[in-house]
Amino acid sequence: MKRFLEKFGDLLVVSACAAATIAYVVDAQAKSRSVENLAFIVPLAIAILGLCLLVAVTRRRPAGAVGEAEATTQSEGGAANAALPFYCFGLLVAYVLSIPHIGFDLANMVFVALFVWLQAARQPLHALLFGALFGLGAAWAFQMILPYRLPMTLL
Amino acid sequence: MWIDFSALDGALSLLGGSWMAWAVVPLGLMIGLIFGAIPGMQTSMAMAIFLPATLYMDFLSAMLFLTAIFTGGGFGGGISSILIGIPGTSTAVATTFDGYPMTRKGQHNEALGAALFSSCVGMLFSYVILFLTIGFLASFVLNFGPLEMLMVALWGVTLIGILGGKSFSKGLLAGLFGLLLGTIGTSPIGVTRGTFGIPDLLDGIPVVPAMLGLFAVSELISLTQRDYIVGSEDSRRLNFGRIIAGFGMAMRYPGTLLQGSVMGALIGAIPGVGSSVSNLASYAEARRRDPNPESFGQGNPKGVVAAESANSSSEGGSMVTLLALGLPGGGGTAVMLAAFAAHNITGGPKFIRDQTDIVYAIILGNMAQAFLLLLLGLFTIHFISALVKVPIRYLTAAVLVMSVTGAYALTGNMLGPYVLIAFGALGWLMRRFNYSIAAMVVGLLMGSLCDTNLVYVYQISGGDWQYLFERPLALALALLLVVCVAVVPMLRWYRGLSAAAAQAGRKPA
């Protein structure tokens, strides 16, 4: 995954950017072809597509910027796990998706405990305790501030 | 006369009659100090995270709260630079050069004192300059029509894109893509575009959750690979008296203080440049002018004074473009512009003309913040230096929960957290591949404004492009835009060639 990202990541980013731009312009011109509707976004889209092409053509080889950034991170973090950001981001997505079902209080507790545990597997008790205290505390504090009810299970 | 004394009187009444405005300032300063001091946590991230809280404040209190975070972060970044040799924020890089060597020599108390005093002086200086010039700037900018505003916004986004990042094309691409995303929703003529059937997007992408994703989530996820641990050196003890002695140390270099403050204010006013550059430029200038430049990097207090006075005075400089033009120069001021929008206020010359008392109140409140920072910084430095040593995994988890809940609080439904996740992923990719996050955010904020102004221009001119020649100021701004786009890559290319030639010259034959 890491090698694939290093090799093709830049290309994937500009491809996604170009695809989103084209989809937006197609949608906009389907809604209205008036000059007022397209005067700003069409020239802007052309400039974006031109820059996407420029970035794709002039992109550096994998050993360039990404490799250097990675090396810095590794040295700063000691025994850093390259896959950890992916796991953490996956956990964050799962946390957000779970909120409508289990509420902020429970979701906060589980997310914080797992997030801390993922980065410090030797201290599960610390993770659990911090998750319970901070997760519940944050949900309670926000509920006190906001004028409407947040989705909750326990509180 | 550029100072409106009746508005000044109104500003003093506003500040004197609002307990809320003063209650939130120490809180904001503390948040800024903490986020600034922890490596990896940026001040703009703190401002974005706490932006939802400002929805329940009046506009003046909201602005003072956000500027207090900005101010606290300015000095907070210097604390970890000095104590552990890791800049807390990008604005405190140059503070590390002499601050950390001072710590190694056992002068960390004096270094912290000098940094705190210089930050306060720099900030005060920049807001005094802003106070004296804002009236003139507003009267000048009031002549701007839609074409000029369009050109200013495009110039700002372009400049942030090409100067803020490592790559010209990627920076510009981030800014322009941000502009495009900023036009999603209902257009100025009532056409719905780019919503792809999602009714929640009719009002456009919710900017604050998007900013939270770009600034906070992307950075926090990157931080999961790091843990800044201070080893045996963490036992350094802080001494109140010696920190105050550091104030005196900074006062011994009034020329360096003034030079840093002036450079910071000027550089801070340029969109896309700001305090990240001003602290380095001021440090380099102080070193160049010094009779003993070799002492820099070895623990010369002048280095700390030059860097800290410049990065703090950049704040006032960046407020010039925000208040006078409604154009944010970077991440922090972009969050402030979002706060303007959240309170249904449009920044720019009309805001200064119509609500001069509030503008003066913001400026005067910030001058008072400089003195409060001096006190609060002095009394909380022990606590903050201890917090720097807390394992970052606890802090990232806590801040992520606050970001997600804050995003929900802003939209009142799950759209906020979903946008936060989407932009968090986008921001993480952008950071990984060196795209400018600040340019994307400013583009997102400016997209709708550019679109609306272009529609006005089209309607005023009847579609005749020669209208540009009837507006000399707009023409000058357009030329400036072209020059920026043409000159910056040429300069970078030339520098690259020179560096390559120098390297080739060093290689043995």
C-alpha cells in the first residue's frame, strides 16, 4: 500500500481532482448554460485541468519529496508504524458512522479508548480509563452547551 | 483625520460594557498557549476547533476570543522551541536556532522571558500600526468595485498558493480547486450546481467542518506516527525571577525588537507569507546586521528577540488584509473570516466604514491582550511546559472527539461530521503530497465571493471585456496577478539551477 501510494499517489490525487472538476462542470452546464452560471467556473476548471496535467507530467520520482518526508517522520517517531495512520483514519470513519446508532457518549468512549490503545498497546488499562472519562465528559460538556439534544445512549 | 474619535469612544464603551469579551480573552490565550506549545498542534487548528463555541457569543467577543487564541499560539510555539528544541508551530522555527542553545547553556528561563516580552512588544506594535492606518486603508479600499474585489480575491488565493507551498503548481492547484469547491451550491443567479442530489449542499459546502477536516483531522492523523518524548533533559526547572530577568535581557536590544516588529507587520500583511516567513526573515536580518554574526545559533538572545517579535507582530499585519479587504492571508485569518460569516457579517471596507467602533474595539482589545499575555504567560509557563511532555496520543484522541462533536454542533446534523471526514482524508493526502492546505481553505472561503463579483462585473459591463481598461486599479491588480504567476516559478527555477550549479562545483572532479 505504502509503495503503491509513493509510486502513484500524486497521480491519483490529480486524477481525482480532474475527475471531480469535470463532473462539476458537466453538472453545472446541464443545469444552465447561461454566461452568468458558467463565466467563473469554466475558465477556473480549464486552469485546474491544465495544472493537473502539469503536476502529472512534472511529478517527482518516488524517492523525492514523499520519501524524504517519510524518512523525517520515521526518525522523529522512532519505531513508527507506517500503517498506523490508515488504521487510525479507519477508526475515525467507523466512529463517525457509529454516532447515529450508538450516540456520542458511547461512540466517544469506544473511539478514544481504541485510538489510544492502537498507539500504546502495552497500556490497555490507561486507554480504557482515559476513553471512559474523556469520552463521557466531552459528550456531557457539549450537551450542556448546545441548545438541542445530541444523539446519546447513556446520558 | 484617519482616526474616528467618535468611533473610538464607541469602541471604549463596547469594551467597557461587555464582561463577556473580557471573560473569553484569558481562556482564548490559554488555548492558544497550549496548542501553540504542543508540537504538531497548530494555532489555526485550535481556532477552527473552538470556532463552534463562538456561535454563542456576540461578534466582538467571538473575534476577541479567536484573536486571543491566535496571540497565545504566537508565543506558545516558542515554549517548546526553547525547552525541547522542537518548534511548537511553524512560526517558531527561528526561535529554536538560539532558544534551544540558550537552554543547553542553562539559560532557558531567560530565553523564555525574552521570548515572552518580545512577543508582547511585537504584537502591541503591530496593532498600534493597524489602529493608525486602518482608517486610511478603508477610505482607499472603499473605491473598490466588484472587479477590483474579484482581482484582489484572485490575487490573494494565487499568492497564498504559490508562496505558501513547496511546489508552485501544486499550491496554485490547491487554491483554484478550493475556489471551485467554494462555488458548490446555489449560484448567484439561483442555479443549483455540484450538489449531486444532496439537499444539505444547497447552501454550499459547510466551510467550518471542511476547515476542521483540512486543518485538524489531516494533521492529527499524521501525528499518530510521532510521539515527542523529552528524555533526561525534561527535569529543567523554571524560575520566576529569572524569567522576569529575561524581560530585561530583551529590553537591552531595542533595535532588534523594533526591526523584528516592523518586519513582522509588513510581511504579515502579504497574503500567503505571514509569520512562518517573518520569523526567519527577521532572524536572518538580525544576524546580518550584528557585528558578531557567528554568535547566532550559539545561544544569542538577539536571535530569540528577533524571531519572537516578528512572528507576533505578523498577527496585526495579517489583520490588515482581513479587515480592509475581507481577504484572509493564511489559516488563522481564514478561520476569523469564517467567524465573520457565521455572525452574518461581511468583512472588508464597508464593514470598517459602517462598524468602525467594532473594528476599533477589536484592535484595542488586542492591544490589551498583549499585556494580558505578558501576565498569563508568566504565571502559566510552568503548567504549559509540563503539558508539552504529555504523550501526544491522548491529546490527538481528545482533539479528534472535539472536532467531530464541534462539526455536528455547527450543522445540527451528521452532515458536519461527514464533511469533516471527507476533507480530513483530502487534507491528509494534500499534506502527504505537498499541496497547500491554507490555499485550499482560502479558496473555499473566496469561491462564492469571486463568482458573485464576476456576475456583477458581467452585468455592469454588458459582457464587454474592455471594461477592464476603464478600471485602472483592477488592471494594475490583474497585471500584478500575471507577474506573480510568471515571476515566482522563474525565480524558483533560477534558484534551482544556481543550487545545482553550486553542488556540481563542490563535487570533486
